[in-house]
Amino acid sequence: MSKIGLIIGREYSSRVKKKSFIVMTILVPILSAVFLIGAVYLGTPEVKDLKVLVVDDTGIIVDDIIDNQKNNKIIPKTAHGNIVDDPDAHLNEKYTFQEYEEVANGKSADDAKIDFVENEKYKDCDVILYIPKNITYSKVVKLYYKETPSPKALTYINLLVNESIEIASLSNYNITKEDYQEIKKKITLHSILYSDKDEKDTRTAIKAGIGFAFGLMIYMFIFLYGVQVMKGVIEEKTNRIVEVIISSVKPFELMMGKIIGIMFVGLTQFFMWVVLIGVLTTVVVPFVVPDEYSPMFQAGTQTEIQTSQEVGAMIEPELQNTMQGNELLDVLINETPWASMLLVFLFFFIGGYLLYGSLMAAIGSAVDSETDTQQFMLPVTMPLVFAYLISIMGIQDPDSPIMVWCSQIPFTSPVVMLVRYSANGGVGMGWDLVLSMFLLVITFIATTWLAAKIYRTGILMYGKKVTYKELFKWLKY
Amino acid sequence: MQEEEILFRADNIVKKYANHIALNDVSISVPKQSIFGLLGPNGAGKTSLIRIINQITAPDSGNVYINGEKLNREHVSIIGYLPEERGLYKKMKVGEQAMYLAQLKGMSKKEAKTSLDYWFKKFEIDAWWNKKVEELSKGMAQKIQFITTVMHKPQLLILDEPFSGFDPINSNLVKNEIKKLRDEGATVILSTHNMGSVEEICDDIALINNSRKILGGKIKEVKESFAKDQYTIEFKGNVVAFANAVWGGWELIERTQIGEHHFKAIVKLVGGNSLNNYLKALLDHVEVLSVNKVIPSMNDIFIQAIEDQKLQKENNINLTNKTEENE
């Protein structure tokens, strides 16, 4: 046992000390942090100051608009009712509305357009909001701009004008403001999956997506480190050190020592990444990114919106779009069972890695150089790639029959099961999960056993082009 | 003579692979504190036997004993093995690597360091401790491989073609080191094609060909058995007188003139003629300066033995063919 420990130690330390390992370990979290921050930045477009020149031919609505806007009556009340945590609250400060006073002198939009460019008084306005006289029938307002305003600004102005007109016309219909507020409340469609007497929230695709990210990680690790096992075996073979070593230890010990040593390298890298990404996002990001854009802040906001949503408050559909990105963060932070998720990840990572790693070791032993590996690599990597593709499709429908089957088959389960587990939030997966784990363990024991047989013959074979027939013979030696 | 103590013994080893037999009923025994030459052409089965001793493979039948004990995993630490196909981790530092290999052999860190310090000094390579193997020349790497084979003071040293790749100086260094190790108590099994070095340092040999042992024993005895009643006779006098001195019972194999009336002849005695009788007759006619029995070189014996086996095999085939024809 102590000898296998020595081998594990050498495999581990010789790799961890490599420059490429250190660079990879540090660079990947930094890059992903940069991407994350970049994504949040891009997802939250910068809100520019906007000055709106209101040309109101009706002469009545402009005051309401300016009043509603200044006092922030529209958006907060109709949307969330909570001004402080509203990420859009600051829009009120960013946008200013100015009345085109020349309307009183009989001027209208065409004059405004000229003034808007030439007149010192109105030159600093960015857009003209033109409300025609027949607005209550035509329901069309026009917006002239110098520079394309952001979609957010358009939504905001639309909402503001709409509500102001509606409020202004309430008296025509004998509706009180209170009734109006009541009518305006929208229903929220909260879809819940009902099965096995369990109610499941269906933000399933997002959850499946998170599972897929874990599955993808396993997929990448198996590839990266499986190939390292193979390369390591080929290296020992071409260096001709292998015979010296197996005169001291059993070939099986050498093979397992290598596989396990490299597995620890992989785990080390993974935990380093988790820690570094954690540190970067919690410590560094708040310094770099203003509060309202930081993912933590937005996720926090989202939770409260979620709660208010549940008690029946309204959410404007237009505003929901801007929250799609934040829902992911919300699921990540509030709805992902991290502890069990990590355990399942570790189990399937180790199981899948041992399964494929042993096969890769067998391949490495059978060839003289990396260029000869292709014919054997293909059948080994195919199920893995298949699992990856199935998982991508499975994000939309994580419990489809093919997903269920592939989450049981040990060659695909390390990737697929992660998607299913996460999609179901780890709920109601008792026998499913246990069977899959059991099958994985049985299979990696079997492949390790087979691989060891090929390995102990292969490592001492030089200069021979090996065929499948040959490999099959070695199993019987 | 006192019965020799046997350190290593292999009894009736058989090892088959899918398409051929690597070892067919091979038995050898290696006396303690001797150098044993394991000889044979390429593909004869030497490496198969060596791998069995190192427990890299197991024989299909037959037993192997070390110190009278059946071969087991514990023996790994008392065997030092230098394979024919040998190398080192290129990216690893020399010292680190030697320490690693020493610990795999079961040495503690401290023991390994002490022993390696000793050997590195002895081979004058202590400056390389922190160098990577890829920075070393082939000869330097060979030295390190030799050290890692002997660093744990193995009782049994197995060296497969140890001199290949060494320049004459290092080859000599290693040769002397092997002898010294034997004198200090180690037993050495040496597999090589280099017959010169066999003659120089081996005490016993076994010759394996076509998966069978075809020759074995003390090197002196083997040589004696191949000597064919041939003698080198140096004499002064007349050649004709030499030729006519004895009428029958001998053949002239070769004759060279060394100086005026001074010759050297190789003669073979036949028909049960004894050297004494031959000399008696000869002495009256020429002046005999020296008489030496012709002892064949290991090289000759190697080739002779393998050709003999080949002939025998062909005869067997012919015989079986004939019987088949008769039937």
C-alpha cells in the first residue's frame, strides 16, 4: 500500500508543480470572472441621461406626465411597489421631461423639430415626445430622436405615457383611481409540475442548465485528465522506465497509482477554481463593479421580487425580460441544493474518471506513441461525446426517456445524471440515483480489471502495431 | 569440493505465449556470490526468464526459489534489476528520481539518501543531483541507471545487457563494479551478447536457444567439454621431419612459421591417441618448445552450440519426414 502511495505522490507532485498546471489553475478563474462580470455588464446596459421634450397638442397630459415622472408614481406602484430595491428606480433620476412651451403659441411638432436642433433653449433635449390631439382615439404617440434611445428608455417612456393617459381619461369612464389600480393588477402565471405527489417548481430548464454546467465540467475533466493518464503511460513506456518500476511494484499498482494521482490533480484544480472564483466574485467584484450591477445585488433584489410576486403583486411583462439573467442567479443562489449537488458531482466525477481513466491507461499501454492512439480513442470517446450532446438536448426535457436511460448507462451517466439531478433539484430521485451510482461503481471495477490485463502486457510490448484482436488475446494472458 | 550454496534456482520453467513457447522446461541454478552468464541469441527466451525472476510475469509451470524460499513479493527488495529496455523520467530531477526508485524498492528516505550519497560520490556525479535527466548525456543516464539498480545492496543483481550504450571506459568501470559487488557478497545474473565480457567476469553460464537451455555449468568445465583434443605445438626443426615423425593418430589443422626453422602447429589427436604417445614420437625429430591444449573461446562455443542444436533439429525433422514417408 505504501508503494502505491509513493506512486500517487509522484504523479501528483510532478504535475502540480508544472507551470502549465499553475497557469491553468489561476488563469481559468480569472478569465471566467472576467466573463461573468462582462456578461453582467453587457446584460445591464448602461442607462444614459435622457432629456425628453414633450410636445402635447392636447395640452392636458403633459402636466400629468411630468408630475407622475417626478414623483415616481407610475413605475414603482405598478411594477413592484418597492422603490428602494427596484433596479429601475434610478431611471427617474436619469430621465428628465420638459414641456415644449411654444405649444401655447400655436406651435407644434414641426416647429419643435427645428427648435430641437437650433434653439438654444431646447437644444439639449435628446428626444421629442409628440402627443397628438386625437391621442385618445389614435393611441399613437411619436418619438423623434437624435440618437437611438435604449430599449429600456423606450419601454419606460411608453409605460409612463400610457399610464398617464389612462389616469387622465379615468373620469371619462367614471372609474376611480382605486378601481383603476385594482384593474391594472395582472395575474402571474406560476407553473408548478405535479408528479409523484411532489410539487416541483418549473424553473426546470434553468436548473437543468446548471446541472449541465456541472456535467460539462465532468466531461471536460474526464477528457483532460483521461488523456493525461494515457500520455503518462505512453511516456513511461517510451522512456523505458516502466520495466524498472514494475520490477518493484505490480503493474496494477503502477496503473492505479497513476490514475488516482492524476485524479487528485484534477480535484485540486477543481477546488482551486471554486475557491478562486468564489474569492473573485465576492471580494474583487464589488470593488470593480457598482453595486446595482453586481450579480449578488441583483440576485438579492430578485428574491424580493419573487416574494412580492408570490403575494400577487404585478410585474410588467416588459420588465420581466430584463430579469431573465437575474433569474439564473436567483436559482443559483436560492434554489440549488449545493451540498448534495457537490456530493453527486464528486461521485460522478470520480466514478466517470476512473471508468474512462482506466480505459485510457489501457490504450496508452497498447501503443508506442500518441499518434497511434486514434483507432482506440474513438470508441472510448464516442459515448462521452454522445452523453454531452444528449445533455444539451436534455436541458429542455430532463426526464425524457433517453435522458433517463443515459443517466443509468455508466458510460454516459456521469454527464447526464448531473443534468437530471439538478433539474429535479435532487428531489424524488431515490432509486434512480442509487441504481445509476451502483452501475457506475460496478462498471468501473470491471473496466479497471480489464484495463489492468491489457496494461500489464501492453507496457512491455514495443514496436508492435496492436490490433483489437491482439488486445483481446492479452485479456486471456 | 564443498557443496556450493545456491542463491537462486529455477526448476523446469515453462512459459507460453499465444503463438509461441518462450521457455520450455528451463532449469538453472546460480551459486551464491558468483556471476552467472545467461547467454543466448535474440529471442531465445532470456528476457522472459528474467521477467519471471522479477515477478513481472509468472511462469505457466515450474518454480523459482531464492535462498531456498519460493519466490514472493518480499523478494523485490533484495533484487536489483537493470533491464535491457531502460530509461528514466526525463523531466524529473536526478536526485529526486533516484530517491523515488529507492523508496519503491522499500528503502526509507534516510537509507536511500545515505546510499545514494555514497554511490554518487563514487561515480563522481554528485553535481548532477539537481539536474533534470533530459539535460544528461546517454552515458550519464546509464550511470544513474546502474546506481539505481545497486543502491539498495541487492543480494541478487540481474543485469540485462549492462554494457550496451557504455563507452569502453564506463564499461570497464561497471565491469569492475560488478566484480566488486560479487566479492562483497552479491550474486549476479548477467545477460549479454558480449562474449568477451562473459569470459572475463562470469563464473557460470547457461546458454538458452529456442526456448531451451542447451548448455550450462562452470565456465571452465563448459570450455573443457568443448575442447576437441587439439593442441598447439611450438617447435624448432624441419617441417618434413615434424610431419613424418608420427605415422598415424593425428591430423594437422593449421601450421604457421614464426621464424627460420621455427613453427607453430595446431594438431588434433584422433583414434584414441594420447598426447604422451604423440609427444614421445615427436621428441626424437624436432625440438618442442611448448605444448598447449586448445581451449575454445566463448564466442566459438556459443556459435558451435547453437549450430549443433540447429543440426539436431534438422535431423529430427528429416527423421520424422522419413517415418512419415514410410508410413
